[in-house]
Amino acid sequence: MARRAEPPDGGWGWMVVLSAFFQSALVFGVLRSFGVFFVELVAAFQEQAARVSWIASIGIAVQQFGSPVGSTLSTKYGPRPVVMAGGVLAASGMLLASFATSLTHLYLSIGLLSGSGWALTFTPTLACLSRYFSRRRSLATGLALTGVGLSSFAFAPLFQWLVSRYAWRGGLLLVSALSLHLVACGALLRPLSLTEDPAVGGPGAQLTSLLRHGPFLRYTLALTLINTGYFIPYVHLMAHLQDLDWEPLSAAFLLSVVAISDLVGRVASGWLGDTVPGPVARLLMLWTTLTGVSLALFPVARTPTALMVLAVAYGFTSGALTPVAFSVLPELVGTGRIYCGLGMVQMVESIGGLLGAPLSGYLRDRTGDYTASFVVAGAFLLVGSGILLTLPHVFCFSASASKPQDSGTEAVHTKVSLTRKGLQED
């Protein structure tokens, strides 16, 4: 395959965006809507809710901790076979879960097997998308990640209908068939060869260089802190509203407002990330700061109007930071190392995602309300935003410095410049 000097910023890249849209829906839409099966499994196996909740938790943990495996395989074999294999694993896990006779079977099938499939799909797909876009990268990422919000609306009532019509075993069987469409998503990932690829070396060389890359390590730390507080409203906002004597239907409506604002924020931020001059890290710092402030203000708001305003603010800003968070990484490490870099970030930041909700619950138990929980969650995001200030070129407003390149790209451009200079002299 002929090597391109830079990403095409379009063409087949829009098919990759379409693939990423459906892939994010089939991975995180299923995870967000798994609560429908949660209720049925508690009743079917007569187990405590805490034990049943480990099914989704194991799946999420395996998906995030296994991301470097998917990245390494994609660097060596390309994203297409890796994502297609992940689709087969994800569907197989759901298929085997429909025959489960104990929670252990569900831990192994959905948690381990489907989780491994999700690990082979999400990171390679987003990394492949980053290689196809440069100037429009934030917009492309924002459009791709809207699949999460739209599927969250669609899958919850769909899964409820499947359970009421075919019981939980039949429902999981049909979710398995739905997950098999990840194979088609992987087939759309046409590999792209860039001129900087030979300069970055294999997976081992890339990992070594990233571990010595100061800005990359600081960025990973920032995202880990952001992730610690980011998901707390999705887990504890409903309980906080119940403490304020809200009716369940009204509380659910407020969560829907958060979801709609999240969807709008992803698209708007993707557009702004490509149009506002300067590095995308500055925009990420803005959205992170506003998200942290809105989180810390949740305990202060008591009236329905104030809570509605905060729900819109949190939903929009938390959704807005997601696409630019993925767009900053190629600017730091270059598109040649995006597979390895994104896999490492996903693995490390998962620590924050796993610890955030239990820490919030612990503070609730110790203090009697969610005031400390939301304040601490906002503080995590504000500290992460402060670390983003240390990234290169954050305070530079020149267009040339807004897209820093890695050594591989610089070497290619230097070689091209020297060649042109020699031709001119001849």
C-alpha cells in the first residue's frame, strides 16, 4: 500500500466514522442498558444485587485493562482483523451467557469473554479514526461518539421489550446477534499507511518511547483524575435526588436531560475543536474545568430549576470533553504511535473509573449525604485540569504550534525539506 504523507481528512475516513459510530453504540450502549437484565438476573438466581453487579463491572474492567492488547495487535496486524475478532468474542460471550446456570458462568461469559471482545474493538477503532483525520479530527471523533448517547436511548426500551417477550435468556441471545454486527464494523476499517510509521518502530519501541515521554505521562495522569470524578453523577445522582425527596419519574427525567445535553455537547465540541485556533488541549482544559465546577455545585442546588440548569451544564460540558480528550493524544504522540498511546491511556485511566463510584459511596456513608461526594468529584476534575496546563503549547496561539508532531513526522518533513532544497540548488 502506498504511504500517504498525512491523513486524508475525509474520503474513506467518513466510513471509518460510521464504523466507529455503530461500534461505540454496540459496546457502550449495551453496557449502559445492561441494567434491564440486572433486575431479571437478581430474581432468576436469587442472589444479592452486589454479586450480580460484578457482571458488568468485570466486563468494563476487562475492556479497559485489555485495551493495550488490542492496540498492540492492531499495530502489528492492522485494526480490521483485530476488531472483527473482537466482534466474534463479544457475540460469543452473550451467546454463552444465555445458557448460564450460575453467576460464575455469567462472570466468565459476559465479564471475561465479551469484555475481551470489547477490548479488541473500541481502542483500535478510535485509533484508526485518528489516523484518517487531522484538521477535522475533533469533529469526526465527536460524531463517532454520539453513538453512545443515541444507543442509550434506544437500547433500554428495546432490551426491556426483549426481556418481556423472550425472557432474559432469549434477550441475551438476541443481544448476541446484535453484537455480531461488530464484525461488519471491523470490516469497514481500511488500513491506512502513513510516511511516519517506519520511524516510530514496533510496539515495543513505541511503548518504551511513550514511557519516557513526559507530556504523555502527565496527560495520562490528568485523564485518570478526570475519570475518577466523571462518572459519579451517572451512579449517584439518582440517589442524591431521592435524598431530596424527588419522585423516581422526575429523577429519571433529569437523567434524560443530562443524556440529551451530553449528546449535543459532543457534536458542538467536535466542531469547536476543529475551528478554534490553538491546541485542542486548551479546549479540553476549559470543558474539564466547567464540568468540575458544575459537579461541585450539585449539593448547593436545591430547587428543581437550579438542578435542571446544573444537569444541562454538566451534561453538555462532560459530553464536550470526550471527543477533544481523544483528539489531544495524536497531537502529543503523533498518529504513528496512536494505537499504543491510546491503549496505554485507556488502561491507566480505568483505575480512576473503577475507584470513583466506590469512593463516592464511602463518603456518602460517612457523612450521611452526597455533599462531600460531589465536591470531591469536582475537585478531581479541577486537579486534572490543572495538570493539563503543563502540556506543551497550551498557551501558544500560533497556528503552527497548535499541532505538534512526534519525532517520526519531524524526521519525514525534514527529509522532504532537504530534498527540495537540493533540487533547487541543482
